[in-house]
Amino acid sequence: MHIDPELPVMAEMVLDRFRAEKGKITTAESCTGGLIMALLTSVAGSSDVVERGFITYSNEAKHDLIGVSQETLDNEGAVSIETAVQMAQGALEHSNATASVAVTGIAGPGGGTDEKPVGLVFIAIASTLEEGAFAEEFHFGDLSRDEIRNKTVKMAFEMLLSYGLAAEEQ
């Protein structure tokens, strides 16, 4: 697996930001399979910021571990903004973190459809500072699996950094 060399640097930036705010992070990952957590915990001393991570690759894991509703999974699918939001909220509720990031998408090379093509990713952030979650939809295109996963992690880190900035403004 190829990891974008920018990602470990971004992981350190996220940890530094949350450390400065005395925040804790939890993750709920599907299409990245734990890559966000792996990058965060590859940094020495990350245990003061990283609370826990959930790898919820299957629908059962999404439902059983972090409470994504079966109705959402049945009606909207695992790759949907609704699922990403429930993943972020569920990870936060099932942890002692102050913020969560959740990712779900189609990393390919197969598995895409006209409605949900390869490269479609949803990322959601939830925090104890606000109710609900902030979510975005990304269309990375029909890239390699590694490229889609790297782009997903990069956007997740950017969203976590934005969350940190928002917390400072309050």
C-alpha cells in the first residue's frame, strides 16, 4: 500500500491541534479500514489525544458497534451521507472523545454503480461542542484504491483541523 507522504505530517498537525485544545479523537472507518487511526497512532505520544477507533467495514459492525440504524442501512445504504453522520455520532457516543471523524465510501476498483460510483466518499465530523454532525460528499473519481483511500484520509484530517479552528473561535 502506498501512503501519501503528506499524511503523516497532517496527522501530527491534527494531534497538535487537539492537544492544544485538550481534545480527544475517535474514528469510525469503513473504506479506509483503519488508515486514519494507523496514521494518528504512528506518531509517538498520540495516546493523549487518540481515544479509540472503530473499524466498521460491514453493515453489521456499523449497526452493532456504533449504532447506525438498520433502517438507514437498508434505505440509504452503507455509502450515504446519513450513514456517515450516524457513524460519527455513534462513535462519539460510544467513546470518551470530544470529536469523531467517520468515513464511508467506495474505494474500488469494483463495487461502484451509476448511482454510487467508485470514488464516492462521505466524511462526517461530530463533536461534543455541537449537536448533530457536519458531513461532506466527495467524488474522487475512478482512481486506484490507494489514491481514493489517501484522498479520503487527507480530507478527514482537513475536516478535523477545521473543527479545531472552529473550537477556538467559540
